Amino acid sequence: MKAEKTYWYQVKVDGTWQAAQPVKTGNPDDFTFMYVGDPQVGVSTGQTPAEGSAK
């Protein structure tokens, strides 16, 4: 794949070709990434673990 280029993809579902859809690649020199998590620390206090008894 090349940067900043449009590619067209088409899939077949249950024997029928679907309409082609465009996918444009981005610029690798202008890239950001964000990672978000929600570990729920402390939420399980007092609950019974699935594999054993309450602690």
C-alpha cells in the first residue's frame, strides 16, 4: 500500500458481490495514536471470584 492513496475493496456475501467501498490510506508522517483503558481497579472488592471463595 502507498501513502495517501485510495484503494477499492469488494466482498462477496452469500454468493452476492457487495458494492465496492473506498479505503484511503493515511500519511505515515502525520500519525497519532491514543490508547484508552478502564481497568475497574477496586470494583471487585468483596465479590466472590469465579474460581473460588470470597477473600
